[in-house]
Amino acid sequence: MPNILLEFSMTPIGKGESVSKYVARSLKIIDKSGLDYRVNPMGTVIEGEWDEVFSVVKKCLETMRKDCNRISTAIKVDYRKGDAGRINKKVESLEKKLKKTLKK
């Protein structure tokens, strides 16, 4: 399966207003995966093969469910045939059209 961009957010329910300690554990998993990723205020984008990126999401869920009884997960997938490196190319294309650097 070709490269995809997968954006996801995973939030434990019932763990209070700040859940950054749970998100941080997921980010360790994502970082160790070796896949290219970008963190944003509402989630994380990972680029890789279908099985690779979904394996990372599964590991994040398995880690979070150890001490969270309910977890809300949102996943969005962008597939484009034969195109890798889009995690940077998409933003660079916009910057070129706008003739300015966007906030990251």
C-alpha cells in the first residue's frame, strides 16, 4: 500500500481537563516508530505505509487503555497514489502560492 497521511487524536475520557501526560505517552510511541510526523494543537499527522501508521495508532490505544476506561479517537486518512513526502510538500505548496512562510 502506498504512502498515506494519517491524522489522529486520542483523548481519554474522565481524566480531567488536562490530558497531556497521556498524550505524551503516545508521542513517545510515535517518535520511536521512526515515521515522519507533525504534532499540532488538535492531533498528530503521521506519514507512512498503511500498516505502519495504523500499527502506531494501535500501540497508542493499547498503551492508553492500560489506565483509561474510555478513549475517544478521531482518525483522518489521506491517500494519494505514488506520492511520498507530502507531510512537508503540502505546506510548502501553500507557502509557494501565498509567497510567505506559514506558522508551524
